[in-house]
Amino acid sequence: MQPARPKTNGTECRVFVTGCLVALLVSFALYFTNPFFTVLDDETSIITAANAPIVQTLSLFVSGQGQHEHPPLSDLVLHFWLPIAETSPSVVRVPSILFYAAALVVFATVARKLSGDAAFYATLVVEALWPFGFHFGRMAGWYSFCFLLIALLTLAYVRFLDAPSWRRWLLVMGASFALVTSNYFGWAVVALIGFDAVFVLRDPDRYKYLGSGLIILIVGYGPLWRVLRGELYHYGSPGVSSTVRSRVLNGGFNLYTLFVSESVAPWCWRMSLLAGIAVAIALGCMILLTSSQGRRFYVGFGILFTVMAAMGVILTKRLLFISGWLLVAMGIALANHSKVLARRLLVGSLAVIAALGWTGIITRKYYSAQHFIEPWSIVADDAARQIGRGEMIISNNPSFLFYLNASLRDSGLLSTEKPEWAIHPSVVSLLQFPMPTDSLKGKSLFVRGVNTSAPERTASAERWMLSHCRLESTTKLLYDTGFEFKKRYFGINGQDPYRITLEQFDCGKSK
């Protein structure tokens, strides 16, 4: 008769299986819903740049010029996936989906190490039902990759605190270095980890650990220091400044969105007011329920969020990066059964938030930022058919040009296997070149998205078209229900209330 296995082995097995199951379910959910959520402008810019040879990408950083608003590590990872993805928008996002799902399990593991199995399962439930993560966890680029790096750094640091050793410290340093070479704001996360170690770590060699780690990061960062200095100068320049009022409003909007997602806009008052009250209750209950261990993550998230808001760099696309610590604190709070009323209020408020967020996702009627539901794939298919008839396509929108590339390939009009902006003799990309007016002789379709990518070239091209060609028809798609609200409180000017404008011209006939 064999001895019974220790209970801990059975617990470890259940935890492992549960984590893998949740990761698989989340991955499948994100992958199979990809066609319903547009590949965004930022994603296409990152994908197009990641197609470049590695030497070319690295040379931009060695020279101090830089690329995008982040260091190159995540782009290099994406570079090796693109030949496999080819032009499929869904497949391009697969690495991000896997990174995101893995990060959820790692953050839940952090909660377990601090507060036991109940915190692990509670964190997984919150993560699986999180409307915000459902949108941003799929985005191609640095987003999920950095989310995973912070998860790994946090787990490595918590394990190091359990039993300090140079081997475990090297894991902390490895995760830290990967993070700061993937996101400039990663330095703020690493700094908070360092400050926490100063006050928490009681090992006599703590300053040796911290000093050696700092030297490794400073020396290893090398030429990226020049690029980081340029980024800091950019964010401190007058061109990106804003009023205190607008930064406070923007911060409040982003905090609301982090819980509810962009699927329920603040100006949908009946739903957003209820959601806002639920968010306030959830935050208050977390303060009451979170233990001292979890409170460190709660405070850490608050510091990162406040710094980003004060700098004026807080945007919904950057929230996933700092949200992991909030999820850990939330899971730990839910595992606290000592304050029954507060826990019930927290569970109820999170249930309300999830219900409202998922209602917005399913109905697709209340989005605050409609870039997730812009029908660029449909527009691109129609444009590809027009190219097949010999017409020209002119556009300023990165997402449209990305989908057009796939549509042209599917139509047999383009042989490329790369997921990038469409490059074709009948396509004029205002993102890269001014409009070649001498080549416009027949029918042309001007496809205009929200005018942020190439405003001057877009305005110039449209003026020329209106003065030299005959406008045959105009079609406007996807009215922005929050346009007046944004114009009043956030000062947007010079934009159309419709997200997409299609103008059909005939340049073979005078006006």
C-alpha cells in the first residue's frame, strides 16, 4: 500500500490546472473575437516598423534617434512572429494574447504567495471577467508584453523577499532589464521596487543587492539613455502641455475606463453613473479589506497612475501596463473574509462593473472610443474591389491601410506576405508621402479617418481634390456620440463627428 500524497501536492496540482485552464479560456476568447475588434492605428504603426530588419531597428536606438514611444525589445520579439502571421490581423495578435493570458496567471500567483489559495482564485475570477483587459489584452505590440514583464518582475521580487539570494536577485534584475528595454516608464516601476526593498528587506546585504542591480541597469541601458532623455524632453515641452483641469478630467476618465473599459462611455449617463458609483465603492472597500501586503501594491498602482496623470501621458492604451498591481490588491481584498459587509460590497460593486462593461461590449452601442469597432475591414474589402476596377485609393488612416494590405492579397492584387500598410501603385498613403497629383487621372476614393495621423498632408490632399476633381459622392460612417462632450471638456477641434469619411472623386473630369 503506497502512502498518500501530501495535501500540498494536491493543492499545487489544482492551482496549476486552474491557472492553465483560465489562461486557455481567456486566450481562446480573445483570439476568436478578434474579427469583431479593429486593429488600431498604434498597432499597425508598431507592426509596420517591426517588419524592418533588426539591424535597422537597433541602429535607430544606437544613434540616439529612437522609434515610437518605447524601447526596441518588444518590437524585436514581434519581428520574429510576423513571417508566421503573414497578413492575417487575427494571427498577428496571437503573441500578445498569449503574453496577456500568462500574465494573468503570474499575477494570481503573486496574490497566492501573499495571501493564499483564496487570493489566487479570486484574482483569476476578477481577471477573467475584466472588461478592460478583454480589449487591450489582445493589442499587438508592447502592451501585453510589458504587462507580462511586470508580472514576472513582481513574482521574482516577492520570491526574493521570501529567501534573499544572489540567484533570485539575478532573476529580479533580468526582469527589470527586460522591462526598461521595453518601456521607458518601466524605470518608475523598477524604482518603486527598489524603494520597497529598502524598507522591507532586512538582509544585511540589501545595499549590495540594490547597488549591484543599479550598476547593471545603468551600464546595460547604454545608448538608450540618449533616447530616454529625448522622450522626457518631448513630454516636458510646451507642445504637449495641458491645463490642470483637463489632466484631472483625463485622469478620472482613465480610472473609470480601467474598471469598466471603453465599452460604456461616461456620457451614457444612466449606465456610467451607476458604474462610477460602483468603482468608488470598490476602491473604498479595497482600502478596508486589503492587508498590509496587498496595500503595498494598491499604493504602488496609485503612485504610478498619479505620476502618469500629472505628466499628462495617461492614456487608455497605457493603463494595462500599470494595472497588474491593482489586480493583485483586488484579489487579496476579495480573499479577506474578516469584514463581511465590506467584502459583500466589493463583490457586488465588481459584479455591477463587469455586468455594465460586458453589456457595452455585447451591444456595441455605448463605446467612448470607437476605434475598437471602426469597420475598416469592410471598407478595405470595398476599396480592393475598386482597385481591381482600375481606381485609385487615397488615405490617411493606418488601420485602413493595414486591412487594405490583407484585402489586396486575398483578392490576388498584391503578392506581399507581410502584415503592413498597403504598398500598391493604385494606393496613395498620406502617412508616408504627399499626394502625387500628376498621377490622378480617373476615379479616386479618398478614405479619411480621424485626422490625427497626417493632418497637414490630409488637409492639403483634400483641398487639391476639391479644387481639381469632381466630387461625386460622400459617405460618412460611425457617428461619434460623444463628439460634443469631448469638444466641450477636452477641447478637440478641427475633427469630424464621424469617424470615417469616404469621398468619391472623378479626376478625369473638371468640376
